[in-house]
Amino acid sequence: MKIPFSKIFKSQSKKIPSTVISVLDRNFPNSKNVEWEKKNSIYEAIFYLKDVVHIAQITKDGKLTEYKKNVWPDELPAEILKTGNLYGEIMNGIIIYKADKIFYEVIIRNENLDRFEFLFNQKGEVIKSKPL
């Protein structure tokens, strides 16, 4: 007997290289509820650390290329808050650590309740924005 929906509800097994797992454990000790995805040649781990969602991207040879961390608006730097508030109400934010740079992805709602995604650099300058 075939069960047509079994693949939907059954997690596909993923073999994660030990080098990748070691990088996650070394950089994010005590991470909880780790879920893995493979996108092209990058392994992406979605996990909780101190009750905060994080996403880490690690190459198969063990290089941490990027990680993101959810933050509350009041945790954003003053430069981001100052510029972001010019566009409307800051709903939430994500800190993005990529190479040696830090970026901030922020969801902002305007007076018409339209939501926009903004990407800021460390100085609070808008790199790009788009409607959601």
C-alpha cells in the first residue's frame, strides 16, 4: 500500500559532514534545536541560542561564511534606529555577520501599514530597500 503523503511528513535524512558540525559547535556552543538545510554547496543551520533564532552558513570544508541573529528593535544600534525611524515604525531586525562586515536587515512599517525590508550598513546608511 502506498502512502502518498509520507514524504511530506517524513524528514529527509541529511548527512552533515563532521567538519561542518564542528564549526557550528565551536562558534555556537550550547545551540539548541538545530535544523540543517543544504543549499548548493553551503550547509545552513537554523538554531536557538539563548532563546534567540540564529542562522549560520558553513561551507563543506568548514568555513563559517555568514550568520544571522534575530534582535528586538531596542537592541539595534543608535545609528540604525535613527535612520530607520525616518521611514516609519521598526518592527524587527536581524544582524548579519558576513566576512568582516556587519549589516542590519530591518522590517519597517509606514503610516499606511505597508511593510518594507531595509538593509543597512554599520553606519546606518541604507544599502537597499524593497516592499514586502
